[in-house]
Amino acid sequence: MCHEIAHSWFGLVIGARDWTEEWISEGFATYLEDIIWAQAQQLTLQETADQFDLKALLRWRRLSDELQNSEEELQILRPNMENTGQVSESGSSTVKHALNPDKTFMQVHYLKGYFLLRFLASQVGEQQFIDFFRLFVKEYHGQLILSQDFLRMLLIIFPDMERKGLTLSSIYADWLDRPGIPKWLYERSAVWSQAKLVEEVKAELTSEQLVMLLELLLEESELSVATMRTLKGTYNLQNQDAEVRHRWCELVVKHAYTQAYRDVEHFLVHDQAMGVYLYGELMVHEDPEQQALARRCLSLVQEEMDQSARRVVEEMVL
């Protein structure tokens, strides 16, 4: 909900002039959702900082995994580079990779865009960066923009950035025009891994901490039936939010925990958009029971699925 509220500013009041730069909408909304959420929860400054670090780590892990398993050309936030924003003589333009079905389910524009904004905030100060957002929205209210509009205004308002070597060209090179992960992000991820709330992942856990716990367990090669049963019972995993249940279902599939296959079926039926790649995990292990589960779930929901999602799932399952 906070993410969609953030689109009131970036997406509706201000939009991307070239939709290949969709990070202008999705990256900004992802960055602002944390700020709106912290305000709604009335968190203290320390609680806000702790939550921001935990959310950053979870997003880093998601982005890192996605970039390891996707085509490099789909990882670039400004794929048209210096031609971004150009139109033909007729006034038409094309959206690069728009018909690539893999792009539909990628989050790079959300996540890498979010991390670019976190990087910029770290250079000028969090509050100063939010104050700049207000100036920028006032300046470009009701307009379609390019990345360069935001970055040029930022560099004008904060001239010390250029004196430190941070130029429009260097931001393009490090963040917008290349695939992969910038150096700053690698370095910061090590700091987030030691964050307070990560260290506390043991007893009373927030949903974000439960996601973190399950992601760490997904790295384990073996988990016993007793461990899986204890996990589910202790944390009531089948009744948590969709992000937690998604990781739980991944764990169930990886370790063939048949006692929780009903949880997987429930997730695939009731959380269709998030469950697309779970079908692939059910099929890849070549376990007849898991493959039958995938086909049964598809048969239950295929008539109401989004067409793009349905095509992707059918390629995996049929």
C-alpha cells in the first residue's frame, strides 16, 4: 500500500518520458515506500534506521539472485543510453525489451533503482535528500522526465557531489548504463548483513526477519523433517504474509517436505502473481509428486491467470 501511495508522486504527478526508464517510477516508489511506512508506524529514528537496513538487505539478496539468473541486457536501467527519450519523425517511440516475457517478472527497475537512490542519499544526507525530493516534485509537477533531469538538478543543488568526483557521466556508467552490481552496493551489503535486526533473528521475529531466516535456511543443503515441522509450528508459517509464505513454499519444495505440499498448493492458487517461478522449482527437481502438484495447481487457476504469467508457467509445466 505504501508503494502504491508513493506512485501518487512518481508515476502519476511525475512520469518517465521514455518508459525504458521505468526505474523513475518503480525505483522511486520503492525508496519512498519505506519512508511512508515508517511514518505510518510512528517509528523512532533508530527504529526507522534499523528497519531500513533490514529491508535493504532483503532487497539486496533478491536483486543479487535475480542478476545471477538473468540476461545482462535486461539488467540495465537505461537500455537506450544516449538515445533515451528520442522519438522518430512521426513522434513514435519503442520500449526496448517490452515484448521479452522474462522482463515482465524482473524487479531490477524496482531494486537497482531503489539502491541508486539510497546511494545518492548517502552522499548528501537522508533528510537533505527528502527535502530535495520536495523541490524536484515542485519543479517537475505534471511533467514527463528523463533520468538526467533528476540527476542534473541534484548535482546543481549539491555541488559538493561533483567536487567529490560524482558526475552525471559516472552515475550513468556505474548505475544506469551497465548490467551487474555497482561497487558501492557490494560494500554496503556487507554492512547490512551485520545489522541489528539481522543479528536478532531468533525469537520474536517480524515478517521481514522471518523472510531473512527462511532465505538463510534456503542456503542449507539438507533440513530434516523434524526441523521443517518445528519451523512451521513455531512460526505459524502457513498463516504469515505472502512474502514469508513464498519463502516457506520454496523451502518445502527444495526439501520435498510432503506434509506441507498443501501450503504450496494454497499459495499457487491464492497468490498467483508471486507463485510463477515456484512452478519452475516444482518441475526442475523431476520429482513426480511435485510435478503432479504443479500441473494440478495450473489446471485450477489457468482460466483466471494473467495471460503473460500463464504462458510462462505453461512453458515450465507442459
